[in-house]
Amino acid sequence: MSESELREEVVKAIKTVYDPEIPVDVYELGLIYDLKVFPVNNVFVSMTLTSPSCPSAGTLPGEVEQKIREVEGVNDVSVELTFDPPYTTEMMSEEAKLELGFM
């Protein structure tokens, strides 16, 4: 599997993770700031939460990591949680904005 194909599969896996309070997946919500697939099939994800006091803070990053680990071909996964820059609704995809009535 090529690096771009693996990246596509990783994105599909991430899109199965939902914020329990919002009916939109974390990818479309804009919570994924960075996604890198390295040549040895190691995956790095930088992500945020809707707020630092989000009740899902303890579970969402681990769930994202677990879903990526389940992707065939992934060697290792590193998920980094950051709040810089702070999350805003402007980070949502058009699809998420439509789903949540922001458009």
C-alpha cells in the first residue's frame, strides 16, 4: 500500500470517531490539526478538542489512536493533544457546518 493510500485509510478510520456530544466525526469537526504518514508506516496525528474542559478529553485521543492502529499496514501511532491554536467553529468542514446548522 502506498503512503497516500495508507493516509486515505487512516482518514477513513479517524472519521469513525465521533465527539459524544456532537453528531459529527472528529475529522469533519476540524479537531485533527495535522496528519503525517512516514515511510515506515508510522502515523503522527496532532489534534485538539472543542474545549480544554471537554468531558471527552480522556477518551477521544485514545479512541483516535486505537482506530488508526486497526488500519492494516500501520506500524506505529503517535497522537499529540494540543490547544494551540484554540479550536473555533471555523475549523469545521462545510459538511459539518451544514450538519450542525451553521450554514
